[in-house]
Amino acid sequence: MSGKGWEADVRRGIMPLRGRRMFNTVEAFTRQFTPVEGGYLVYPSRKAGGKLVTDAEYEQLVADWERVAGRAGRWKTVGVVFAAIAAWTLITNWLSPPEWADALFTVVVVVAVSASLLWASTAPRRLVKDRPASTLPRPLAEAGREARAALSWPFIILAILISGAIFFGTFTAADRSGGRWAWLIGSGTMLGLYLWGALKKLLDRRV
């Protein structure tokens, strides 16, 4: 399959299972869309019917997603994170903040990156929020698969690595204060949820 043909299939959301690339963020995003006559259907939630998105709107949504999660977007995010770390290092050397400030800075960076990706990935749902449904809701099993497909592998792996690092770092720490227990429980919960989601997403590839 030629590069242009493959890209066209991905943009239409009909890339065949064989030959998919696990870390293709565009493919993961376009799986929210079901091609129909006159555009694409988007299902805002598991219990909602399909709502129509025009071809022009679809192309704009994909372009906006690529700016955030495409190759250039990912490098931009890495650059911003490194710049933030460098700035924070200078600030800590100058002001000598308390020890918990480093943990707070890490949380802020993770939340900011995750929120940016989540906001971009849910743009289709915000777009059709007030539009009437064109079809009936999908079966719950199918809706679950599509919801997981909308989360890209880079996002899931980043969440697992960060939550896992926080969980095991807190677990091995000698401090057992209330704050540490909150971090341990919160990060452990997030780690478990994303590991379960990753497993379900892998199993979805066999359907």
C-alpha cells in the first residue's frame, strides 16, 4: 500500500487491522468517526446516538489533533516540558522552596500535558454536543471499544509510566504521613485503571 493510500485510509477511519501501527495517534483519533453518506457519525457517549459531522469539519478536527498529538506536536510538547523543567531548576536554586514543591511541579506538568491531549481528543464530542442524533445508540460493548480506541497508545503509556513512577516511589518511601498515603492510593488507582484499559485495548485488536 502506498504512503498516500495508507494516509487516506487512516483519515477515513477505515484502516484495516493488519498493518496498523500501534503508536499512530491519527489512526486512534479517527476511529471516533464512522463514515456515512454526507460526512461522519460521532457518538458523544455510550448511551448517545450518532451525530453527523461534515467532511470539512472532519478534516479540521483531524488537522487540529495532528497539531497537538502528531509528530510535530509531540516534539513541541517535549520542548515545552524541558523548558519548564529548566525554569523550575533555576527557580529552586534561587528560592529553595520546600521539598513537596518538586512533587507539586511534577503533578502540574503531568496534568497540563494530559489535559491538553484529553481536550484535543474530545473536540468532536464538544462539536456535536447540541446536535440532534441521526442514529440510535450503539451496543455497549461496541461503544466501549470505540471509547478506548479514542485514547492513543502514547497517552496511555505516558499515564502508566507517570502513575507507576509516583506509585512505586511513594510505596518505597519511609514517610507514611497522610499526604503520602493520599499519593499512594491516588497513583495506585490511576495505575490500575490505565493498566486495565491498556489490556482491554489490546484485546480489542482481536475483535
